Amino acid sequence: MTYIDAYTEYQFNFAINSDTGENDGGFILTSLAGVTDAIALGIAKAFNSQPWPTGVTNPMTVTKQDKNFTVYTTDLVAVPPSFT
């Protein structure tokens, strides 16, 4: 049996820049975990609204990707075996 599945992925990235250097970070959340556009945008806005020490910049960005894919099951009894 073949079916189409889909989810949305939100990729968060940030870089903390100060006179001592730069530290990069990031994480991924998905709609499978209940994250919506509003939640993703709210996280980035809240992160960017934090009061950082003088001289520190810390911009966070969020990228949204809608992912669609086909899932196949296997028929290992068929000759030759196949995906269905």
C-alpha cells in the first residue's frame, strides 16, 4: 500500500556575537509535535526580544519547509520482491 504523508519543519538558527567571538546554534521543531506558524514565529520573536548585554547581538531566524513524501510498503513474497 502506498500513501502520501506530509509535515512542516521549522528550522531555527541563531548566532550570538560579542567582542569575545561568535557562537552559533539552532534546532528543529515540526508540525508533528504540534508546532504551527504562529508558535514558530512567536519563538523567534520572543528570542529576539530578550535583553542581551550591551554589545551582544543575537538574531534568530526561522525557516519553514513543507515536506511531502510517499511511503511504500513492501511485498517480500512477490517474485521479485517489490515496493507497493
